[in-house]
Amino acid sequence: MIDAFQLIGRDMYQTGLVSSHNGTMSVREEGRVRVSRRGAMLGHLEADDLLDISLEDTAPEGSPEDVLIHQSIYRQTDAGAVVYARPPWTMALALIEDRLSPANDDGAESLGTVPVLISQRALSSPDIAQIIARSLKESRVVALRGHGVFARGSDLGDALRVLSLLEEMCKVVHLYRSLVGEEPQPVIRDRQERSQQGTPFRSRTDSGNRQGSGRSAPQRTPGGGPPRRNDNANRRPPNENRSGPGGRRPPHR
């Protein structure tokens, strides 16, 4: 029994499904439950890290915070093993989604759509234990927003397979959304192409002026210095008729 716990616990830690001192595992054994104690390091389990508890009685001192959940799952399902972990990709997606949908055929066949439960109560709450156990009647795995993921299986290896498959599925979703949600970088076109196709920034007229502006665009000096405004565009030509109301130029005095 300890060999199975050590093998699965090491895999959970090395694959990042748990950190050094969180997560729990349990196995149904002849009407009782063998569960990892509170604060045990799943990646470095020892024989005294496992507790033997009853399905009905009050758990002994040193039992994990979620021991009521393990007991309730065994009472309401045919699970042979239960794992609780905090996989980062799954927990992040569970913060914004109410259900986690499979990203591939393997996930659809093994997991279906994974429910995300929302509660402000602690893992030690009997109400949370009942809600999670009822959810695991229909699903192999369930996420509790802000707390982690519970998965059931015929043994520890089967429960780990379900848990790791969900984490892989959620990671693919994150990567896909980051790719399709990335805004394309603007392409700088030359002046002639901008006048024909427009610019990726602000729209301009064909002459290069901003729409609605009565001034000319600044001109670049030959030496590469600061732009110089073309003031001649707004000046009257020297031979323009500046006559008065009568159409005759006023006499010089």
C-alpha cells in the first residue's frame, strides 16, 4: 500500500499537480479508508504518513482538512481511490468558467464536461463534502473554485490519469486563447501605400493630412532634423485679388 502511495504522490509532485505540502490521497480498503495525513509531503511519503480511518466515524487527530470529503465520496460512489490536488492550469480556468469542456477526443470520452463548484465554505465543511460527493456521482472529476480538484478512480493510478488529463486539457485551452487573442502587430507601410489602402493607425486623407484638419502635414527637413510645417499651403498667392467690396483695388496713398 505504501508503495502505491509513494509512486502516485511522487508523480503528482513532479508533474506540478501539487506543491510540496498540499494535496491528499486515499484508498478504500475493506470498508475503511487509508488516507494521507494533514500536511504530508506527497512527493516524499513515509509509512507513518498514512492514516487508517472509518467511513462513518469521526476522523482521528492529524487527518487532512478534506477528510469528510473523502469519506462522503466513498459512501456515495463506487470509487476505489480519491485524489485531491491543486493543478495550476485547471484552477486558473476554473476562476472564469462554470464548466470545463474537453479539448480533445480523449478528454471528451474520459471526462465529459467537468463541473466547477462555487462555495465560500472551507474544505472541512460537511456541506461541501455532500456537494462534491453528489457531483462525483455523475463525473469522474470536479473542480472547486479557489480550492482545487477532486478526482475518483478505481485505484490511485486511475484517479491520477483523470486528474492529469484535465490539467492537460485546461493547459491547451489557455495556450489556444493566448494565441488567438493576441493582437497583430501594426505594419508600417510607405506613404503611397497608405494613401491607397489606409493606415493601421489613424485614418488619413489621400494627401496625408488627418481627417478634419485644415493644416498641411509637417515636412521632414533634408538633414533629418525636426519636421518643418509647410506654411505656404495656407498663404494667399501674391497675385491674388485683394479688392474691396466694389471689386476695385484701393488706391495707394
